[in-house]
Amino acid sequence: MKAEFDWNHLQSFLAVLKEGGLSGAARALGLSQPSVGRHIDALEAELGGALFTRSRSGMRPTPLALRLAPHAEAMAAAASALKRSAGGSESAIAGPVRLTAPAVMAEAVLPPMLTAFAEDHPGIEIELVSTNEPLNLLTREADVAVRTVRPEQLAVVARRAATVRLGLYAHRSYIARHGLPAGIGDIAGHRLIGYDRNPRILQLMAAKGVPVSAETFAFRTDSETAQLAMLRAGYGIGGCQAPLAARDSELEPVLPGVLDLELEIWLATHERLRNSPAVRALIDHLAAGLAAYAGAA
């Protein structure tokens, strides 16, 4: 076995592993299918064993491939970090930065901050992934992550940007039709907006002495953007970040101070990217923006 591997062969290996076949890997890499096939054959020859078995459903990784995968992914992350770190300078920061954030943050909170960032750093391109699923910073699914829980992964560096107050709110049109609850005991008599299968908010409310279940909510969805839309439509009472609610003059607090919760907002990146000028610029900008946002309520 050779002491060193051809990086192109490892890239093809990772692409086949991710896409499940030669054709998908070829499309992802911008290569021909025969080229990817030759890369896999060459890597198997270097390793002295098969990496994939062919089947009707695609290419299935062998135990050897599964052992090799984390090491190849680490090499890919290091190569990508090296490229990005060398790609800019303090005087002219440029290049793409892939940012991930929970949907309600990405779609309702971050846009003004990213717009201001673009004015200050026109050479930096933002790729925004709006998802509640935590993308893997170690395998470079994202460069920077906005998280609402502290990241615990090794090799990930994080800073707490802000602590945001959460509360219950209702649209004025709902209040005009149904009034407001006088206390916690009256909540059950109102139409509530909440989660379907996400237990986190239920646990937080139970800790506040409000025993609720998914069935307590008349409208249930795990999409926080959908919850916000229904809240603004006057459907019922729902939770909302206080500074986000403050932007809408039609939203009124419900039982303020009684059911308030706190949400920490963290910014995270791979430790190898912490000194990348573009990544550092984005994190510093978002940290300042989120701190100001949290203090706006």
C-alpha cells in the first residue's frame, strides 16, 4: 500500500459514499462517471481491498470504506479550511461563507443583519441554510452556525452572542375576539399555537408549572416560521422571541413575566476556520447584531 493517496481519488470516494453511486458522485464533482470509477478502482488497488459492493440500489460501502470514511472526511475538512483561510486578506476579504441557522432565525431575524454585512463586505458571498437540523461543522456542511443550544462537539469553537427572552403573544385581532387569559389557569380555555413532536418547549413550560402536552395546542407544527405566521394571522396565543414580537405592533404580550423563558443564542465554527478573515468578519458582525437584537425588546 502506498504511503500517500491521490487527493482526487479520496474526493471521489467521499462523493460516492455520500451520493450512493457513481453517477451521482460524478454530477456532484463535475466529472465523468468513468473518471470517478477509475478513481475508486485506483484507490481500492492502493488499499488492497474493495470499498464498495454493487447492487441494484446503488453502491454499498464495505467495512473497509466505513473505517476509511472518518479519516477521509477529516482530510477534506482540513483541505477546505486551508483553502478558505488562504483565500482572503484583511484588506480585501472575499469568498463564500456557508451559514446555517434555525428557520425562524434565518428567515425572520438574520436578514437585516446579513443585509448590513453585505454593505460592509461586498466581496463575501453568503450561502444560508435555513434548517432546524444541526449541520455538521466538522465535515464542513456549514462554516458558521447559529445555534440555540451550546455546541458540545470537539474541534468546534463557540461564543454566546445573546440571551433572548421568549414569551407568549397574541395578535390584536385574536384579543378582540377572545380576550386575554387572566392567569395561568385560564390558558387552557384559549386557542394555543405550539409544537407537534418537539418536546423541548413542553419541558420548559412544565418547569414553569404549566403541565401541557401536544394535545393542549389547537394548532400544532414543529415549524417555528409556521407558528409565527399563524400568530400574526390571529389564530391564537403562541410563543415568540420578545425582540421579534416587538417588531410587530399588532402583537401583544400575554401574561408578561409569568411564562417568560430565556433562549441562549450561540455562534459556532470549526476551530480551523476561526482565523479565516471572512468567517471571523461574519461571526463578529452577527455577534454584535444579535446582542443589539436581544436588547431591543
